[in-house]
Amino acid sequence: MIEPTCIPTLERIESRLRSQPDQHLEFLAHRELIERILELAARKRVLILGHNYMAPLVYNLSGERERGDSLALSRRAAQSDAPIILFDGVLFMAETAKILNPEKKVLIADPTAGCSLTEPFTAEDIREYRGLYPGSPVVTYINSSAEIKAESDYICTSANAARVIRHAAAEHRTRRVIFFPDSLMGANLQQELVRSGSDIELEYPGRRDRRFGRCEVHEQFTARHLREIRLQHRLPRGGPDSAVMVHWECPPEVLAEADFHGSTSDMARAVREHPEWKRIYLATECEMAANLASEFPEVEFIRSCSFFCRHMRKITLEKIAASLEQEVFEVTVPEPVRHRARLAIDRMLAIP
Ligand code: SF4
């Protein structure tokens, strides 16, 4: 049986959203639809996974352990005996869940929910890089297609990228590591490696060529925007009761303006570990702040919702209900691709 705690009750969802009046109103307007989704999920024994960037009503369809970042969610799915997984996130995330859970039916409410990081590249790009830098291992960010993962030696997340890169260089006895596909994150990681005294050289799209991999949301943040936010909302650099937090996928000059940078799970952990922070700005997809606001009602999260992911927004309550009812859209990954992509993920998981 699917663990009863996995599917939240209608009352539990309402109590989480009550502290945020706008979210609570949205809940009341969609109450019947939410109830139908919960009933379908319980009847069909569906594990609903919700990424941090989902809109609050969608995010809260998932239980506490079923909300988070893409890898943690895919690993969570592997612990469940639910026969069906519905991944509320974008396609590469649902593919990752399928790679780790081949025996389960994995659904996504809208298969056109893509990602600007995954779309410009194919496996051929990786093969070309391998040809240019023979003997260099390929470390690929989890925000990539199954096909790209299958061509890689290791997968990494934004939470463990530097560790995986160091491990890959040591294991292959080389100073050069190919990093795919995020150009801005590649530049940020290179700076981090230099700061820590490492002599590893990263080769990433855009460093020596005209390719460019970027998150279309995070690339929009600028250092000037952060300075204005600091002034407007009393968020002084290093202030005792506030913080400006930035995602790894932002440009390097934006990271330089931040009090903290990291992955979405790093940010959530930092908020938990710093109860003294009473005002927080997150330079990331704006729904992340909305979701943290219902978890930490005592903290003021400054939101700028011009920074949103159009792909994530394709996952709506209406499409979720249709997906559960008709058991569409099923995510498939050809077995040879799945097998090789799984090896790259397993190599990452084996790193201590
Ligand atoms: S927020 Fe950026 S990295 Fe995440 S799915 Fe959207 S485009 Fe891709």
C-alpha cells in the first residue's frame, strides 16, 4: 500500500496555505478540483512528487517527503511501492524518475513542459567535446535530457557539482573536466574551484565556443537588480536579520552580490538553520519563495514574480486531474538510454 501520509488531506493543505491570504483564496476557489485530485491519487495509489518551483496549490498536493528538488524526489519515488508516479515538474525531472524507477508508470501532466537548459543540446554535442578533450570525464548537470545523461560519465546536481567534479578529475587522473550543459553554472563552478585552490579546468559550453546553455529564468538576474532590492527592502549585505540568496544558475556577478548561493535544497536548509533571518530575497523562480512563505510564515519573503519559469507554469491543477483520470502522459525512456543514464547517476550516488 502507498503510505497514507503521502497523500495530504484537504484540511492539511488548507492549514498550510491559511497563513498566506492570496494562496488561501486560491485554495478556496479550487477546493473541489483539489479534492478530486486527492481522491484519484488515493484510489489509483499514485505518488505525487512536487518540485520546489511548482505553484503553491500544485506543490501542496504532495506530502512533506514528496516535495523538494528533482533528484531527492526521484530517490524518494524509489522507496515507495506506489505503482504510479505523477511528477509535478518539467520533463527532464520526470525522465529522471523513470530512469530510477523503470518498473513504475511515470506520468507528467504536460509533456511540453521543457527546459531551456536541456533543449539546445544533443548527445552529439557531448561526443564532439569528448573528441576535443580526449580522456576528460564528462560531468553533466541533472537538468539535461535522458539522452545527454546517457552520454555522460557522472551526473551532478547543483548541491553536489563541485564535489562530483573533483571526484571525476581524481578518478580519471586529469585536470580537465567537461561540464554540461549550463554555461553560467560552469563559470561559477570554475571560480569556486579556483577559490578553493583547485587547479581543475572546466570545459563548458560557451567557454571556448559559441554554444550557450542557460536557464532562461536565472540568467535574467543582474547585480544591479540585487543592489536595488537591497536598498528598497532593507536587506544590507551581511545584515544580521536578512539575507539575499542566489541560485547557482545565475550569472557570476549576481553570485558576487549575494549573502548565500546554492541549490534550491541548500536555500531551504539555510532558511531553516537561520531563524534570525526575518527578511529574505531569493534570486530564483518566484514560486520557491511562495512555497517557503507558507512553511515559514514568520519570515517576510520578498518576491519578484517577473522571474518565473514558463515551463513549470504549464503544470496546472486541471491538467493534473486529467493526467490522473486518463493516466496520461506516460514518460518513456528507451531501455539502452535508460540503462546508461542510470549508470551515470549511480556513479554520482556512489561518491562519498
Ligand atoms: S527554472 Fe530554468 S532550469 Fe528550471 S526548468 Fe525552468 S528553464 Fe529549466
